Amino acid sequence: PMRRVLAAAGILGLLTIGDGFVYLVLQSRSDFAAQWFPLLYVGTNVAFLALAIPLGRLADRVGRARVFVFGHVGLLAAYVVATLPLADVAATILCLVFLGAFYAATDGVLAALASQLTTPETRGTGIAAAQTVVALARFVAAAGFGFLWFAFGRETSLLVVAGLLLLAIPLVAL
């Protein structure tokens, strides 16, 4: 079971390009996001703080794996909203809320899932393995997205990654 979790986390991590890219897309199309760029990370963290406990409780009730996988819908929503022609303030705030929800549904939940699948003697190793897989996958995702951005432009690249994520979520859920 742990291998399946690591594979799922790795696949989904390969489609997690990083907040900075989403913020740069918002900044390029929005005066609001450009003006408040340094505080976008703060907004994401505020949303995370507001949603972490409720989504953790949901994970305890309906299953950690489910919440982890479907938490990536928040990431998908952030990617799509960043490319839509919405009002500056609305697009920025929606992206921050969706990114915060994504982190709230995945970061602590993955650690809880990994600890659930390991023995007490290997719990630290299991959590470390899960976090390492995610970090490596996100590193590859950021580098790959940088190349896509250079080759095809920001919105097209973000839509490509969103499309791949849309395919990956149900596949990983199975």
C-alpha cells in the first residue's frame, strides 16, 4: 500500500508546478496581483490555515487517501482560474483560496496517510519517503513547466498542465 501512495504522490507531484508560476501568471494579467505580489504567499497561507483543520477532520472521516487525491482538484481550480478572463481581484483571491485548500488537503494528510501505512518503528522513514517523493516530483514539475513556458507561453503551458492534472486525478483515485 505504501508503494501505491508513493506512486500516487509522485504522479500528482509531477503536475504541481509551484505557487510562484501561478502568481506570475496572475501578475502578468492583473494589476491587482502585480501590486500585491509579495503578499500572494501570505494569502495562500491564510487560506491554508483556515482550511487545514476542517480538511484534516474530513480526511479522518472519509479517508486520508481520498482527501489527498481530491485535494488536487483545488490545484486544478487554481490553474484554471489563473487563465480565465476574470476580474483582477476575483481571480487572485480565488487562486489563493484554491491553492490554500490544495495545501490543506494534501500536506498534513499525506503525512498522516504515510504514518497510517507504516509500523511505529518505520513511521519517520515512511513520512520522509512520502515528502521526498513529493519534493522531487515538484522539482521536476517546476523545471518542466519552465521549459513549457519558454516554448509555448504562460497560459498555454498552464492549460496543458491543468489538462494533464484533470486526467491524472481520476486515474490516481482508481
